Amino acid sequence: MTDNDQNKPTLADALVALLEAPLTDIQKRDTRSAVKTFCKVLGLSPDEVPASPIYIRRKLESISFLAHGYSKGRWGNVKTGVARAVGLVGKSYPSRNTTPLLPKWAALLKMLPASLKRKVSAAARYLSGLGIEPDTVSLADLYGYRDTILNDRMRANAEQAWDHFLWGWNLAVAQFPDTWPQIIIPRVEKREVYVYPFAYFPPSFEADVIAYADRMRNVNLDDDGPLRPSRPATIETRTRQLRTAASVLARSGLDPATITSIARLVEVDNFKLILYFHMERAGGKTSAGVAQIASCLRNVARHYVKVDEEHDRKMSALCKRVSVQTGGLTPKNRERLRPFDDQELVRQFLCLPDTIRQHLERDKRAPLQKAVLAQFADAPDYWHLR
């Protein structure tokens, strides 16, 4: 639990509130079971888990229930029970809002095409619940909806839901100027654009980058370039990385007019500035992206700029310090495969086609639906025989 969550109610408080909640005995039992199961998966006790929708939503998004041995149905019940528990001690906005639409909102939605209606109808129900009419809605009201689904709703992909609504709302504003509320929601750029065009630097710098790209293509047979030409995608990536490195130096206070060649990028102090910049963007630590640009600049310095041995040693040492492990499985993938350490689970997985076929023999669904399931059963055998 973070410092900001210390004063918030926890799932332990929810279990206490559950005792006096106006629920049936079965609902209480299922809610208690869901909370305990969720906490078990997290490896935390109920008093360590804030009863906060945003906290729990992010935890749910990071959990692979299959890796923990739970079925989709069981995990759905866990999410429902935890949501019910959170609602007992805190503010929780329902994942599916069924608030009746105000007549004016209903009339506006009726004229929208289905694709737009799906994107904005949830917000219309939210505004209807607050008694806000289309002719009185404001940008602040729309931002209130954003804050609600981001902070108070446990449904997955809340940020994506807001993004879809934003696009849908603005499109409705453009396509129905005479009827839809004319309020444009500003779209905030998610990724800060910090790379300058080549025109921001002296022409000699772009010429040097082009010369390096030609070397990678083996255009000049008299050059000591690589034995085999690099792929076009690789050349494009290296060109972008060099322009990015130059832009980082310019943003770090170096006069762009002094960046006249690639050699300026691979000076040891400038090399450090570039790495620090990218590490700061990665949350103060190294990452695969940091390691890649470090390796790119070190190789350029060694094979194109042809720095001396001491210079190369310093750059190589810095590359080692920002390197990341790339071999083997990531911890997340390793954790997801851990259930297969259980021999019984492996047996069930290998016998899945037979299990599906046995299920089909007892199934009473339509023949077409059973045929689809039969395809799933045959697929493992097909690929195994190949």
C-alpha cells in the first residue's frame, strides 16, 4: 500500500462492513470468498489492500487468472465480489451504468449512427444521472465523467474507454453541428515529441548522417563498410536514433549550431547526457530503449567516427552499465508458465481435445455451435500430427 492509500478504507474494512450489509447470506459468502481469493493472488492480507477502485482495477489488469489456476467464470465471480466489497466502504461507479436517459439525451442518441452511439451513450447516462441536460452540459461536466471512469470504476481499460468517448464526442460535434452540444474536448498528446527535424541543425550534420547511411548500404565500394548491406529498416532506425541523439543534446542546453557531425554525439560527456535523458524518460532507470541507443552510438563511434581505444573503452563501460537482460523468459512470462510445473495440469492440457469431445457428446447446443467446438478439439491433434 502506498503512502497515499494509508488513510483509505481497506478490504479488511469491507469484510467488517459485510457483516451488516443488506445482502443475502449467499451474497455475503460469495463476497467474502472473492475478497480472500483476490488477496491470495496478490500475496497480501485484506488490511494491506486499499478498497480503491483505481488501485484494484490496475491490479486486476496485471493478473493472469489462468496462470493462477482459475477459470474465466470463477475469476469473473471474484471481480464481481471484490467490486461489491469496495462499494460497501467507498465510492464505486458501476461498470455498466443503467441509469435512465433524460429525454433530450435519448433523442440525441437516437439520431447517431450505431458506431458513435456506442462511444457516447455511457457518458449520456452519467450526465442524465446528474440531471445535466444537453443544452447545459459543460467541458467541466465531461471532465467529471473522465475522472469518474478513471478513478471510481473498476472496469478494465478505463483510459481506452475515455479515449474512445473523446473521439466519439468530438466526431458527433463535427457531424451534427445543429443538434449536438458544440463543446470540443481538447486531446492531450500522450507522447511528448522532442525530436527536431534535420533543418534544426547545420546542413553538415544531415550530410554526415546520410554518409553513414550510405556506408550501411555499401554504396561506396572503396569504403570500409560492413561486408553485407544493412536492411532498409535497420538503416531507417539508425538514422532516427542519430537525429534523436542530436535533439536530446539540443534540449539539454547544447547549442544546435555546434552539432555539425556525428562525432559531436559520441563525445563521452555528450554520450552521458543522451543516456541520462532517456533514463529519466524511463522512470530513472535503464530500459531496452536506453540500451539500444547506447549500443547504436558506441558502434557508430567505433566503426564510423573511429574514436581512439581509450574513448571506445569509456563508451563500452557506459553501455555495460545501461545494458538489460535480453536472454531467456521475462519474469512475467515465467510466472505465467509456472502452473505447468504441476503434472496434473499438464495432463489436463494434453487431454483437452478428448475432454472437449466428451463435452460435445453431452452438449445440447445447436449443431453449428458444436461444430465450432469440434474444430477447437481437432486443432491440437492437427498441429501435433504435422
